[in-house]
Amino acid sequence: MNNVRMNSLRGRELFSYLPAYYETSRVMLSDMDAKGSELDALYQALNSAADQFFVRTATWGLVRWEMELGIPTDRNKPVEQRRAVLESKLRGAGTFSGALVKNVAEAYDGGTVEVSFQPEEWGFTVKFVDTLGIPPNLEDLKSAIEEIKPAHLAVAYAFNYLLIRDIHDVMTLGELGQTPLNKFAGGV
């Protein structure tokens, strides 16, 4: 090729299909680069549109998912939290069980969750096993669980905090200084 630089990935591909005598033609190089740029934009738009069909990759299509599932749209929430709400709503269909609650809770938290039932107290407990402190979108999780649980069952949430035994002779002062207070028992 000559000194003209081709920016388009698909333009380079198009140019490779041309006969060899066009290798020195700046006109054909520019033409293929322009056409390739349009194709690059088309493929990017198609891929972006396809991403909206899946909750885990949707961005601008989250509004449509929320509308479809009857979830109020809150554009102030991070995209990951909005996706977690949608995913748990999709997972939350079916007969109520500990597995269902676990599945929904893990969609929000991203960590391991244990669900234990206390039939004598007409309730169950959702325990966050490997998440320290209170998960950032706990209110969304509470709403989702309220929606799927039977009305007569009470739900309690158990959180995991750092205790003295977890930090004494284990963490340095520098590490303690870097740890947010809400990770400790009694922290705000």
C-alpha cells in the first residue's frame, strides 16, 4: 500500500478483495476506507441493538425491559444495579422456595447467599455469606423478595461484618485505614 493510511477495519477487508493493480491507487484506498467506515458504523449499531435483547448486556434498552416487567425506571441508579433488579425479576417467577429466594438474592448481591426457614416463627432468613456489610442495593432486593414471598411469611436479613477476631493480628493499620466503616459490626 502507499502512504495513505486506512482507518476502517472493514475498509481494509474490502480493499483486500480488489485486484493487485489497485494497491497503489489512492482513489480506491480512500473509496474502500469510506465505504468500510460506513460498514463499521453499521456493524457497531447492529451489535449494540443485539445487546439490548439480553439483560446482562443491555444499556439503553434497560428502559424497555423495566417497562415490560413493571419496574419503575430510576436513571440515577448504576446500570449494574438496574440489571440486577431485572435479572432477579426474571428469575423470580415460579413456585416460592428457598432456592428461588437464593437465586433472586444472589442476582442482587453477586455473592453467596444462604436461606434458612424458621417454620415455627412463620419466617425465613436471608444471610449474606461472603459480602461484608450491607449490600448497596438492599432496598431493591427487599422489594423483590416482598413481591415473591407469601404474605404470611416474615423475612429477616443477616449480614456479615468484620469482627475483632477477623482483624486482630490479621490486618495492618494501613489495611484497616483503607476499610470502610460499614464493613465493621456497629459501623455506620
